Amino acid sequence: MKITVVGAGAIGGHLGALLSRNGVDVSLVARGAHLTAMRENGLKLITGDRQFVTHPNVTDDPATLGPQDYVVISLKSHQAPGMVDAIRPLLGPDTTVANAMNGIPWWYFYKLPGQWENYQVKSVDPDGALWAGVGPERAIGCITYVASEVIEPGVVKSGGSFRYLIGEPDGSESERCLKFQEVVNACGIEALVRPEIRKDIWIKLMGNMAYNPTSALTLAHSGALVEDPASEALLRRLMSEVIAIGKALGSDPDASIDARIEGTRKGAAFHKTSMLQDLERGRPMEINPIVGAAAELAELVGVKTPTIDTVLALVRLRAQMSGLLPGAPKISLPS
């Protein structure tokens, strides 16, 4: 089995290191200092008090790899449309593409029965590049629960338990999902094939929608957000609106807000969200695929989301003030 991970950062690097250690023919697509460090010293993965170095094939040119059995896209969601031309050489007639990215996936409405079937989410895939260039028929859902961070070039640090939820858009238990589950399980990550992956997407989005933009606005880690009563109330309103959108689209997350909040208190109190990490490092944040997509789909189904709309306006301005909003000039305060 040949697997390429496109985007070998926190999540992709974690997966790539574990696959490589387990003897899988895996290639990692990366760039910059991270790529250079992996070429020279290998990829180090630190989990708790354990660490190891592995030496997967790494490249910045996917065209050198040829068609793959599986392509795992683990980029920031807003980066993926711009990588379609680079990804195409990896796609053979039977290649499966696992979309391990935050937010609403670009394939979400593929094979979704009803009036919105094949609707293309503009906040995620603005020009339809992924839909046309990768093809929704190749896509499987891949939701990752991995607390991970690139702490320096060539070094990924992860903590807690590791879990993947995998699923077909049509809900079938396909051979391609089962094979992917097998190889992921074998490398040390708990992988489950799910019959209703869209429900799982909304459950993951509850956390992403609540914690990511609010952490970018406040510079607070997850624990601080749940310990402050006013911010906890805000998190609850955001989660409630996400649930309402999912229900309107026929995918009730059926998830407890209380459980999500308490889970943060117990297991992720000092975790910095990916959006806060990006802000601190001067990188564009996943605003549109997470917050923008939720607002877009709320409008599509006629659900009122005043809290999401407010947070979206504020976090976009936060990004623009920091010069991190693509296509918008940085706003400078008068001296």
C-alpha cells in the first residue's frame, strides 16, 4: 500500500511518523524549514515521555511520487484548493482521498439525499477546484482527534489519546474505508469506520467553532475559556447554533454540550487551539472553513446564528489587523 500525506505538519506529521515506523510505504509532502529538517535529520515524534525518529520519504514535489493508493490531505483547510494541481499526479483511477482537515469538508453534500445534494461550499472550496480537480467520488471523511504541534522544524509533539473517525459520504462500510482503518489502527491510532460521518463532522465542529475563534480573539487556551463564566456561556451559544445547523441539514449531532465543556476541563485545559497557534506564528487562520462555512450553511437552511455571525465578523477583523486575512490589507493603527 502506498500512502502520501499532503501537509506533514502537526496532524500529518504525527500520522506519517507512525506509519513510517510501522513499515508502511509512506511519503510526506512538506516545504520550507520543516522539509529541510526532515531530509537532514528525519522526523521526530514526541508523545509523552517517549520519542522516536523515523525517515519517511519527504518531498515538496508530489509529481515525483506517482499514483497512490491513499492520499491523506492534512493541510490547513484554506490551503487545499491551491494545492489541487500539485495533488493531481498522486491520483490514479482507484486512489482514495482522505480529507483530514478542520471544518466543513468540501465534499459534504456529495450523495446527500435531498434538495442540497451536490451543493458546493463556497467558504471551503471557493472556485470548485477540489470538487473538479480531486473529485468527490474519491473522498472519504477522516476526522482526527489528535492534540499535536510542530514544536520546531522536523519535530512533532503529541499528547493524549489518538482517534480517527472514517466514513463514506453515502454511509456504506466500503472496502477502501476498512483498509484505511486497518493500516491506521496498526500504527497505533484508534480508527473507527462510522456509518453517519456527517454527524461526527458536526460534533467535531462544535468544538472547533467554539474554541478556535474565541481563543484567537482572547489569546486564551481552552481551559481559561471554560473557567471564565462569561466565555463559557459564549461557547455554549456557539455550540447550540452549530447543533441547530446540523439538525436542519438532517445530521443531528446528538451531542451533549455539558460533556464537551467538561471534557475540556478534564483533558485539554492547557491546549492551544490550532487557530491560536497560527495567530501566534503569523500564519493565516482557518476562519472560512470553520466559522465562515457554518455561517454559509446556516444561511442556506434558514437557521439564525447571531453568535456565529458576530464571532465571524470579529475574528475576520482580528486576522486583518494582524495582516493574516488573505486578500485584505493589514489595518494599521494611527501612531
